[in-house]
Amino acid sequence: MKMGLKFAAVAVTALMLLAGCANNKVKGKASGGHKKDEKIVVYSNSVANGRGDFLKEKAKEKGFDLEIVDLGGNDLLNRVMAEKDAPIADVVFGMNQMMFNKVEKTGILETYQPKWLDQVDPALVNKQHKFSPLQEQRVFMVYDAKKIKAADAVKDWQQLANDKSLKGKYIVPKGLGGATANAVVYNILMNYQDKSAKMGISKEGFEVLNKFFKNGTNATDGQSEVGEIANGVADYAYTWLSNVPLLEDKLGIKLGIVNPPYGVPQTVEQVGIIKKDKMKSQAKDFVDFLGSAELQRGWSEKFGSAPVNKEAQSSVNPSIKKILETTTPQANDYDFISQHLDAWTEYIELNLLGAK
């Protein structure tokens, strides 16, 4: 009888230990049912100026553990392409549709339709569902509206290039490692499209671009392009749509926007999942979260973005709405740009920037 009691006690103890282990397994998961030790590696060119910290914080609330790698647009594209045989990133976002089209051709993107995709204009959606749209961006020339009246502001990039009185008074890109700098370049070049020319652009187009670079100046090391306007170093610079309210708040200036007669570049930031031998179970859930109305509303309110998720568009900053209304999208053939952009970049960096 005593032996029976001993066995019973041992059995009860064993059951309690097993229950404790089970409870520990449950506690080992973050809220939302995601494993704490399953870190999602995210590559992006859209996490600067506090965006990455905001995303990490909001993602953590949903049980995601993120490792974010911040890169410029072209640098991001090159890294993703270079790692195609041994990918490190789980999710990539921020590159525009042209860049994602290049990545798609390598076959390294997972097919996925996020849960929020039905809230997006079908015209913006990749037909193969290899990547999905998040936010609209536009790139344009800016100036300090407190110092320069709109009527007195330059009208287009060509005026900067050709007016010697503006020499050194506007900021030009140091290199073409980012999507914003690229947009400045093709905003000019697409006015000189010539499909019979070697790189699809007439000789005049590259001559204007050369004068644009030579007549301008670079931002000093450690200083942003628009920061040089606030410092009084330059009268004109360039930036992108969602950066305007952040810069105005940070630098204490009011930016005027130049809308050339031919319009401004309009692209859409995308998100895609990298195909890997061992797919992380959270990757798709994270994409569902990233483009959700909840996250995009918060992102829009804090950083002035223009989400394509229709349920989040009510939160768009009034100043962003005004810019969308007062700028005209350039009628660009983005397939043509994508086809020639690498050749333009190489030529410009070797012959225009390198010779500056």
C-alpha cells in the first residue's frame, strides 16, 4: 500500500513537471502566436528618420521580432540580387515597382496575396502576385517658401541647369545609389526620349543633365539635401513626398514644391517575400501586418506617407494631400526606364559625376 502511494506521488510529480513544461512552451510565444526566437530579417530603403524604430515597436506589439537592414534604393536592389543564391532577408519593402520587376525576373520572390490586397486599386497590383503595393511616392524640387515666393521660384530642372546665376545654389545628387536620386535623373531625361539613340535618350538630354550636375553643388558630408536649404547654403534641393512633413517639422521650414510642366515622377513602394529553403512561418503574417489599414494609418499619421490601402487614406496628412493635388504625375514609361536605368546610371557616374 505504501509502495502504491509512492508511485502515485511520483506520477503526480511527473504530471506537474510536464504541465510546467507545456506552460513554458506557451509562454515562450509572443502575443499573436509568433515564436520569440524566430526573427524576421527585413531589408528596406524606407526606414530612415525614425520609421524603422516605429515599425519595430508596432511589430513587437503584434509579436514580431524584426532585424531591419537600412539601405539606399539601388544598394538595396544590388544586395538582394547578389544574395539570390543564399538569401538572408525574409521580407523586402520600399523599392519601387521597377526595382521589384528586376528582382522578380530572378525567381527569388514568393507568390503571395496579402489579406489587404482587395483594398488596393487593381491597376497597381502585380499580376503574378510576386510583390504588392504599399505607398505612393513622388519626387520633386523644393525650396524655402518663406524666402522664395512661388511666382519667383524656378519652373523646372532645365532652368537650374541653364541659369548661370544659380550656379552652386542648388543641391545635386553625389551618386545614384538611391531611388530618389534616380528619379531626379529620369525626371529630366524622359523629356529627351529617343528610342533610336544608344541609350534611348538624345544627345541633348545628356548635355542638359551634364549642365545640371556641373551648375549645382553637393550637400556637405553628414548633411541632408534639404538641410542645406535650412542652413542657407542652397536655395533649391530635392526630396520625396512623405519626407516633406518630417523635414518641415525637424528643420522648422515651409517647403515650396516645384511642379514642372512635364510633371514629377510617381512610383509606388512595394513589399515582397524572399523565397528560401526554410521559409519562416511569420513572413506572410508580417506582410499582412505591414500593409494593413491599422499599420498604414499609423505610418501615415506619423510620417506623412500616402498609403495605397484605401482604408488607410483618411489619415493622410493635409499637406501631403495638397502636394498630391498640386503636382502632376509625369507620363513615364516605367518599363522603358527600368530597361535603361542601369546603363544611364553607369554612364552618368563614369562620365558626368566622375568628371565633375
